[in-house]
Amino acid sequence: MKLFELLFGRMIDRRTATWQNELVARHYDEVQNIYKTMRGWRHDYHNHIQTMKAHLSLGQIEELADYLSTLDKDLITVDTMIKTGNIMVDAILNSKLSLINSKNIEVNAKATVPQALAVSEVDLCVVIGNLLDNAMEACLRQKTGERFIRVYIGTLKGHLYLSVSNSAGGVIKENGHYRSQKQSSTHGFGLIRIDKIVNKYEGYVNRQNEEGVFATEVMLPL
């Protein structure tokens, strides 16, 4: 019995270590993508300054005004930062969505989080992070052009409501429960983490799969 417990404990330790390594690698990719985006903005900013200086030196005031107007319109489309009202949620959402965008996945996100929360911000970020990780992994198994993720976070009937839907195919369901298709020794950890946190706060989680779309709804008490 002691030998079994020892071997089982070692197996759990290995799976946990693998999961932690994958988590660090995923965060590394997110940070790298943010730095890449920032470098792109810096490069574009430099080019814009040079163009405006050229118009100014040539006395092309109307052309400069038109250029500034165009930049103003472009900034509206570039500013894709999600501002929920919660700094920690903003951080996890924007890092995840930035990485998802870099994978040629169409994203539509809308999120508002009330200032007063009964749920730990850390737990909330774990739920959001795992929902988006699972959605991204499912999308990456689809053909480019067919990938999409929809995110909505808001309040509903005195609860914090989270909805994440994504393109999906070949979703596996066993014994009434959906199973992760991730090819790893840690597959399913994300789903388990979400379920544990939802149960901790006596919330509600619902997963559905219809015609190539997988959707997860989570409700946590406020």
C-alpha cells in the first residue's frame, strides 16, 4: 500500500511539474508577443513622425492635417485593449487575447467586471486564463480562416457571467463530461481547475457543443 502511495505521489508530482512548465512556456509566449507588438508600434511611430516632419518642412499643412486625421482613425482600430474595470482581469485578458490574435484566430471580446467581487481575483483570472487557453487550443486544431473565439463577461442575475465560445471539431464527451483533446500528460487539468473554482464558490458551469461550436458558460456569485 505504501509503495502504491509513493508511486502515485511521484506520478502526480511529475504531472504537476509538467503542467507548471507548460504554464510558464505559455506565459513566455504571451509576453514575447506583447513585446513584438510594442516593437511594431515603435517602428510605426518613428515612420509617422518622419512623414509628418516631411510635410511640415515642405509647408504642406493640408496634407499634414489629412495625415493626422488618418492616424486618428487608425488609432481607433488599433486600440484593441480590453478595459474591464479590474486591473488583474485586464492583464490576463489582454495577454491571452494578444497571443490568440497572433495565431490568426478571429476574436470578438466584450468584458465588464464590477469593482466589488465575492470571488478572489486570482481564482477569477485562473478561470478566465484556462477558458481562453482551452478555446485557443481547440481553434488551433481547425483550418485557418475557420477559427474564432467569442468572449463575453458581465453581470447577470446577481452573478458574474462568463461566456467563451470557439470553433471546434471532434469534441469528445465521456460519461456526460467533456474531455480535453490536448495531447499531453496534463490534458484535462484546465477543465478540472475551472470546475474546482466554480464549486468552491457554489457557482455554475455549463458546456455545450453544437455544429462545430464549443461554448462554456460560468456564473459566479457577486
